[in-house]
Amino acid sequence: MKRILYISLFVFLLSACAPKPSGPQTLTVMTHDSFAVSENVVQAFEQANNAKVTFIKSGDTGAALNKAILTKDAPLADVFYGVDNTFLSRALDADIYEPYDSPALKNIPAEFQLDPSRRALPVDYGDVCINYDKAYFASRNLPIPQSLEDLTKPEYKGLLVVENPATSSPGLAFLLATVKHFGDPNYLGYWKDLRANGLVVVDGWETAYYTNFSGSSGKGPQPMVVSYGTSPAAEVMFAQTPLSDSPTASIIGPDTCFRQIEFVGILKGTQRRALAEKFVDFALGAQFQADMPAQMFVYPVAPNITLPDAFVKYSQTAPQPAAISPADIAANRDAWIQNWTDAVLR
Amino acid sequence: MTLFPRHVDAKTRRHNFLRAFAPAWLKCPLLWFLPLLFLGVFFFLPLFKILAFTFDLSALTTSNLQLAFRVLLFTFYQALLSTFLTLLAGLPSAYLFARYDFRGKSLLRALTAVPFMLPTVVVAAGFNALLGPRGWVSVIFPLSSFQFTGTLGAILLAHIFYNTTIVIRIVGNALSRFDPKLEQAARSLGADSRRAWWNVTLPLLRPPLLAAALLVFLFDFTSFGVILLLGGPRFATLEVEIYIQALQLFNLPLAALLSLIQLLSTLAFSALYTRLVTRTTVQSAPRSAESNVRKAGSLREKIFVASFIFLLSSFFILPMLALPLRSISRLDANRADRAQIQTGFIPDYYTELFINRRDSIFYVPPVRAAFNSLGYAGATVLLSLLLGFPAASALAKPGRLEKILDPILMLPLGASAVTLGLGFIIAFGRLLTSPFLVPLAHTLIALPFVIRTLQSSIASIPDRLRQAAASLGASPFRVWQTVDWPILRRATLSASIFAFTISLGEFGATALLSRPEYPTIPVAIYRFLSQPGGLNYGQAMAMATLLMALTTVGILLIEKLRLPGAGEF
């Protein structure tokens, strides 16, 4: 009896040491908190590649990236999804990606391909714009501001809420739009004018949108908020009762919007390079690209993707969004934020 | 009490043997072994790794030190002020719950503990519904155009709202254990009630009072969400600055410097507490809580009881009432005439919680999120009691070792959560996604509470009771069971409630450590609030209401729980 026990124990140990049969490989994808995807889309990838995909959400874009940089010697994941152009240079300087010249890139417009070394591959984009509460302006016969300059006019005193660029990604994007429009250091004068005109600053998007913005369900006091060009579409898609029109819209003027482009890349040191390549191809492919608008409220970078109805009707993209090169952003971000803090908060 | 041994069996003899031959110097390290092992692996190791990795002498520039000093000053100032105000609100409340009997008492007491675990976003929403620009107060008093969010007042009010329960639990627990004969003796010697309170009760209350003050102070000192959400970007505590420096600006050396300052401050405050408290612990004959409780008699007492019930109810319940109300209100119909007060009540947000409308891979039905939360909370309670009991027993009779270890045990409360989170990433790498790390992280935060709650209780048990039992032949376990346990029952309940609520409400560590497929309720709330749309907002409010209900029921159940062997005496 005892011998059987020993033998079975021995066999068990042996089997534990033996190479594993080709079960599904696990691919770990590190990303930010806003990442979302449909279940069936992930399943399609898993089935096609005999794989299991695990996601790690690590805070907002900046926090997630910093955690990836911190662990680059022993990476927590195989793929990192969601570095945007405001953080791109930091990611590239820290050298966390392996280059991958995906065949899918040839379909993607050149304007999105900001990294010629093919380490960070564009995957989605969206505009940070000022949303306004339609009913507020209509009921007071107040014209909608058409430009950044308009926002300093006395009739808009106390009507705008923005996020702190030191703690919020849309807040930083809007700051960058003003830097692009007015130049450095003139943007500081503009912000001082905004401050004199009753500008409200809060820490993050959730507070700005749900506590301060009057167009959201939080019914706050300010009818204008720095949010996304797709937020009006989200208001319709997530309405509690079906709405015939969006309660909000975006202000589209010269440099009023800043375009955020998100990137995906294979993390250096991955043990699953082949599977990671498949995932990147998949993320740039039609199925995933068509899924992301309704999941993450961003636009696909791939052309000819059918968008949800609400996107076509209510969400806007700026014809000429403000743009600053990632290298410029990396070189000046901290100084811009610090000077902004001194001008607006102190 | 059943202290009489029927016969000395083998088990008891073994206990006696242990008692005789395990010397005192060995007993203490034995008690310390588990708690210190736990802290070593899950606190000091990650903290040391991240600080060693990121700290750099180049961070010691004049401008950095100036920034650090400025932030430290504000952090200290607001924490001191908040603690003082919290004690001011908490002491009479503790007295109310410890001494008076009134209808709805256990519900009210449970409700005062609910804010402790509410996510900051939800509390901010509640306060805004009450005091914000379109809140109820400005509807009732249309002339008052005061600014609430973005002020120091908002920070202080939120800190009182969060932490009063600490004072109520810890001080109230001690008050209800008091021997009323001491006060009666003072009265019979001619002291009026005020003098008896100042000269007898208050000095006896010093240890629990100091313990509560320290815990409240440390919570305020490391405050993060309240400062960001209610204080706004004009205010920054050390923790907020660490977050900005480490995760947004990626200035890790400066973040490490700030973390060190925060750690050393915590150590200094805790050491000060240890010095103050060891001089003053008094052993007194314990009383059952029931014998101290009575109905309000005189008119003055009745006024005190009624007015405090009113104050507590309005302060704690009104901001929380906003959430359930919003969770069933029609929020986005007819936006054109939004100025009118809407009266439609709907269950839609609750039913919507059960629909995976977007077929998202991260969708989790509310029941599952609740189970995740409860599972983590249950594990946290067990684990923190398991580690807290030996540590608290060792601390109750402080030797030289204990005087050193005592402040160190408080460190997890004062350590920067951001820094510790990064430390976890470096120290544990791919283990990070293991589901066991969440209750372990919660236990780190809960352990100081559990230890403080148990320690003052254990210390107050007179040795002569134990000696009497032992001399009658009771084994150490029997002594513990018949003497210590009945006295510790209440403290154990309090400790469990702390651990339970801390775990239920914890967000930062959970968001970092939990797999996206297994979110807790707070994580689910944040997820809803991260996208626009009436349904998302309504579901967040519905989820917050569920969390409040769950906590209230949980606390009531724990309080009603008849723990085994808990004979009243």
C-alpha cells in the first residue's frame, strides 16, 4: 500500500517537472483604467491563437506607464496598451518597447505614426474638447464661444471648469492646446485672464464632469467642461431614457481641441514575442478597431471602420486639432505644468 | 464564572508545563513572531525596495526641501485641526453611546461607522448634493452663496465625517467598560458631575483617547482622496504631492524624499504616543457594558441626548441620503426644463446593474462585486485578528522590546500608499495579480486599528483576576477563555468592525492589486464614474447605495453576533 503511494507521488513529481503539454499560452496586457473591450472580441483572439489574455489595469495613463517603466527589468506584462502622444517620448526614452514592424501598419494613415522606430504603434485616437451644456446656453440666449479667446469674455465668467494638468490627462491635453495656440510663455497670460474670469479648476475628469458640469447627470454649476469630443455620443448611448438629441456638444474652433493618439507596443523582455505580435496585429485589425468606439469612446486609427450611429450623429472630431510633437512635450511638460500651477493656483 | 477545575487532565498539565518552562523572554518573541513576519514581508520589504531603488541624494536640493517643508507644514496643520475637531465631535458622541440607552441606538451607531468606508468620490457627491452650489442647503437658503468645495472647511468637514467613528468606537468602548463606582465615589466625596468628569473619568480615559487621537491624526496626516476631491488643486498634503511627483511627473527621487519625511513623521508621532500612554494605563475592574447604560433621566440629560441624536443624524445621514435618493431619481429626462425639481422615481439604475449592455469583458454583476468585497472583507477580519491578538497581548504589558515595536506597528498607517503600491510592484512582480494580495494589503491598514482596539482592552484587565483563576488551577487557555475573553468580546467586535469596513471601502490598493475581472464594489463605482452618461452616473449611485446598505447590515450583524463562550458577567 505504502509503495503504491510512493510510486504515485514519484509519478506526480515527475509529471510536474515534465514540459507542459501545449495548453493555452497566457498573454498579459498592461493598460490604463479606461481600457475596455467586448468579451467576444477577446474570445475570438483567444480561440484563433490558443491563448488566454489577462489584463492588468494600473491607474491612469501616466501612472500605468510609470509602473511599466519601473518594472522594465522584470516586466509584468507582454504588451502595453495605451501610452498617448503626451507620454510617448517618456516611454520611448525609457526604452520599454521592442520594435515591431506590424504588417497592419501599412493601412494606417501616416499622421498617426509618430514613432518611426516602430516601437509604439498607433491604435486609437480622440480629441479632448470643451463640452457645453446646450440647454444652459439656449435658455439664456447666450452664444456658444467659438474660440479659446472667447472664453475670457465677461459673459462667460465662471462658466468653465477644467482639470488640473498635474493630475489629469484631459487637463494636460487642454493646457497643451493653449500652449500650441498662444505659444510659450504667452499661454500663461491667457490662463491668468481665464483665472480672472472665474475659471474653476478641479483635480480630475470625474469631479469636473459629474460634480461641476451642468450638462451631466451630476447637474453642477458650470455649463462648460474640458472633456472629450465623444462625450456627447456617450451621453446618448448611456441615457437612462432614450434621447432624441445629445444634451451636450463640443466647441470646435481653432486649437480648441487637442488630439490624443494612443499607442500599443510589445514590452521588452517578453517571453511570448510571437503571441504578442499576434495581439498587436489583432489590436490594429478590423474587429478590434470596430469594437473600440463603443467600449472606450475613442476613434479607430484604421480607415473604413463603421462607427456606431451615436458617434456619427453626436460626436465631433476637430478638423484642425492642436498638435505638439511628443519630443517637445517631453522636454517641456514639467516646466509648463509648474508655470501653469504658479499662474493659476498660487 | 466557572473557574473551578473538575479534574486536571493531560492537556492542562501540558499547559502548566509550558507556563512553567517557557520563560517570559521567550513568550514575547513568540507572540511577536507572526505579526512581525507579516509586516516584514508585506510592508518593510516592498517599502525598503522601492526607497532603495528610487532615493537619491541629488533630491536634496534647496527647492525640493522648500517644497517638502511647505507641504509638510500644511499637512501637519490640517491634520492637527481635523483631529481636534473630530475629538470635539466624537467625545460627546462616545459618551452618548456608552452611557445612554435610546431607541434606534445600534442603528445610529452603525450608521456613524458607514462613512468610514465610503469611497471619496461618493462622499464628495453626497456633500455636494447637500452643500454644493445646487445643493439642498442653497435651495432652502437661496441667499447663501458660499463656496464649499475647494476650501479648507470642506477638507475639515470631510475628515470629521470620516473619522468620528474612530473616537466613538475606541473611546466609547472604554467608557462603557468603566467602573462607575469610581465616579460615584468622587460624587459621594462632594465632587459635582463636572468635577468628577474632569478629575476621575477624563484621566482614566487618557489611553483610549490618545489611541483614538493618534489613529485619527494619522488618517488625516496621510489624507489623499479628500484633499484631491474636496480640497481641490490648491491644497496638497504629502501624500498628494507624492502621488503627483511619483505617478504624474515621474520625479521618483523627490517622491522618495517626501515618503521618507512622511514615514519619519509617523514614527515620531507614534513614539510620542507610546511615551504618553505607557505612563497612564490604569487597570480597573471591568464592568459589563450594560450596567453602565441607562435612559436619560433629568431634563438636562434629555436635552443632551436628544440634541446629540439630532446632530449626529443630520451630520451623518443627510450627506449619505443624497446617494440613495439620486440612485432612484430620474436624472436625465427633459433636460430643457432641468431647472424644475424632478420628482420621478425609478428603479432603472438597479435593474441596469444586471445587464452587460456593452458586452464588456470587464462587466461584473453587482452580486459578484458584492461577493468579491465580502470575501476580501471576511479574510481581512480573520487575518487581522489572527495577527492582532498576539501583538496586542504583547503590547499590553510593555517591556523594552514593546516600547520599540509599538511605534513601528503604526507605520503602515503613515506610509505613503502610492510608494507602498510601487514597492509591491517591484517586490512581488508577477505575483501582483494573485488574489491573495488584496486581503493582505487590507490587513496592513486594518492591523493598527485592531491592535489599538484590543491593546487598551487587554491592558485594562486586572492581573489579579487572572492570578485568581490560575491559582484555582485553571490552565492558561482556561484563564484566557474565562477571564480575558468575556472582557475582550466587545473590543474584538470593535476591531472586527474596523477591519471589515476598512476592507469594504478600500480603493487604492484594491485597484492596484485586484484583477480587473474581480472588482470590489468601490472599484465598480469608479468604473461607472469614469465615463459620461446618465446611466453610468445612476449606476454609480446605485452601487454606492448597495455598498452603504451592505456595510450597515454587516456592522449590525457583527454587533449582534453572539460569539461563542461569551458569557455575560
